Amino acid sequence: MVFWSQAIIHAISFIDWPLDLFHNFLYFLASLIEVMAFSQMTNPPMWFLFLAGFFIVAQVLYIYDMKLIGNHRAKYSKTEDDKKLYQHIVSRQVFEMKFIVPFGIVYNLLAVFLILNFPAQFIGLQWHFVIAVVEVLFIGGVLFNSITSFKKRSMLIGESATK
């Protein structure tokens, strides 16, 4: 839900025709890695490793998105409402790219390290569930962030479109 909510927010904000093939490839790659992660739910090290891979692809996607956003700067410089919308797009992109995605990468790699190096505790005593619960709480926060951002972005798009 989180990944696709972000994709929708991006699609209504700065994705246009013609579609960028590399950009779309990254979305498909991220989706593929997500599916591969779900196929490893009973194998905690691989589950967290695939999630780390997903976040790495997401980081590449965020970096590439910054290029696409920059390409649309002139489109958002006509009115004050356009400028507010552009500023919101950029500020959210930078926040997510600098904080949320790197946290996901580091957290999942740390989970893999802990599980592989301390299997008696993390598998034997099932402490990996604690890691998973913390990740679910993190993802819940990211989803809340996405919903809040979407509401604000929708309002700004509406204000920009009415002028």
C-alpha cells in the first residue's frame, strides 16, 4: 500500500507523457522485489534482505524522480499556487529521499545482520518478530505520512488547477 500510494502521488504530481522508460522500469523492478520478499516471509534473513533491496531500488527511484521534478520546474512557476505546489513536491521528495528510504535500507540490513549473526536469539527465540513489528510500525508511519502528503498535495493541485 505504501509503495503504490507513493506511486499515485508521483503520478498526479510530475509524471507526464511521454513516459520515461527507465523510470517505469524502476517501478516494475521495485514491484518485482516486493513480490520476491513476500515469497520469503517464512525465511526471515531473505525477507529482510529483499526488503533492503526494495528500499535500495526505491532510493534510486527517488533520486531519478528529483531529475523529473526538476524538469517540470518551469511548469510550476506561473502562479503563486503553482509555486506552492512545486515546493510541496520538492520538500516531500527530499524528506522521503533523505530520511524514510535510507532508514528502510539501514534497518533491513541491520535486521539481516542480527539474524545471521545471532540466530539462536533472533530465530530460536523468535526475536525476529520484534524486528518485524518495529518495521510494521515504521511502515504504518510512512503510510500515515503518505496519506497526509496526498491530502495536502491534492488541495494544492486543486488550487493550482483553478487558476
